[in-house]
Amino acid sequence: MGYQQIIMLVIGVIIIGLSTAVGLTMFTQEMTRINRQSIISDMNIFAGVANAYYKSSPNMGGGNRIWDVDKMECGLGTIMMQPITRSQMKMGLIYFQQKGDILTIVETGTSLGNNGSEHVQATLQLTGQNCEIVTTINN
């Protein structure tokens, strides 16, 4: 083999290696973005169901303007204050907390977040009286 052929072979290997590395990085970033959007979508669905519970009267199965995470159902069965594992959807853990008029939903995903060491996580706070929703991306 001539020197030109060896140089072309080496350059080809370098280009293929760089292309593979860039492709893997792009794939990982996209998976993180998709996981983050998925947990935010889940929390918005739960917030809608929780808001309907909050506003409904007790004879309709509601909370009569009181958050009761022990009685609310958001498609996961009865919600408790401990984490709920979403293994069937592979989305991570969901926490529900009530404090006065504010319901807090924290969901942790399965992909590594922006810092590269912890999983993606978002927090949604729903205020009962004015139905205000505030979503914060933690990682």
C-alpha cells in the first residue's frame, strides 16, 4: 500500500470516530429532553385531575376545596405521600405533598439531567383557590 492510501485510511477512521461520538452525544441530549418533557406532561395531567378533585363536592367524590392526597386518584390508584414508581411507563418517581392550599408534585425521570450526575427532575405547584400552576425544572 502507498502512503496516500494509508493516509486516506487513517483520515477515514478519524472521521467515522468523530461522527459516532457526535451522534451519541446528540442522541443522549435528545433522550434527556424527551424525558424532561414527558415528566412535565405527566405532572400537568395530574394537576388537572387534582384540580377537578379539589373543586368537586364530597358527594361527587371530591375534596370540597381541600387537598387530600390520601383520597385523590390520578390514574395511579389512591395517591399517598410516599413516592409512586412509574415502572410501567419507565418515567421515574412521583411525589405528592400538600401544604395548606398548595399541592406540590415532584417527578424524577430516568435520564441524567443537565449536571450529568442526577436524574432530570421537575416540580409543579398548584394553588387551589386561584388554580395557579407554577412548573420549575430542577435538573
